[in-house]
Amino acid sequence: MKFIIKLILIISASSLSAKTFDVHLTFCTVGSNCSQCFEQVSNIYDVNNTRKLVTVVGKTSDGNLTKEHLQRCNITNENNWSCETNLIALQAIKGQISLVRNTNPSLKSKKQEICLMK
């Protein structure tokens, strides 16, 4: 019985320091003010403050499930964090997600940019 109570407390404590964010990004034509878009990607960002880890879960364009632990993140708490990838940099301030950087040489050559859909 004590083991079960300890296990419940451990699970409860770890879930208190984690929060998920649904992030919807889309690829758009540069200069269209994110109005001419053609592909949307939805990911779940799981921010675990205790482990100082952000995990992204989503699907590839061919429908395969992906899960990636982001390496370049700064986490103050579950509502205030930032992460950078090769494509983008996202930031959460008081739980509000914003796109900080969306520059990528391969997208620029295609005259595309990534926009955050709200």
C-alpha cells in the first residue's frame, strides 16, 4: 500500500511540473503576411520543468509519428521557456507561444517562411 501511495505522489509531482502546448505552424509565401499558405504542421510541445526538457511530438508529412527531445532550450518554468531548432525559435512567456525566428536558407531560396497559426 505504501508503494502505491509513493508511486501516485511521484506521478502527481512530475505532472505538476509539465505542461503541453499545441503549436500549429504553416509554410507560407514570403511577403504574404501569412495569408498565402500551403502546408500546416501541428506539434505538441511537452515542457517538463523538473527535468528541464522539451519534447516535441507530431507527425511527418507522410503520417509517421515523431518524437524529439529538443537540445537547445532554456526553461525557467512550464510557462516561460524558449527553444531553438534549425528552422525556428519559439518562446513562451506566461504560457503564450510566439515565433521568435523563422529563417532558414532552404526556405528563403523557395521564397517561403514559417508562420505561427493562432
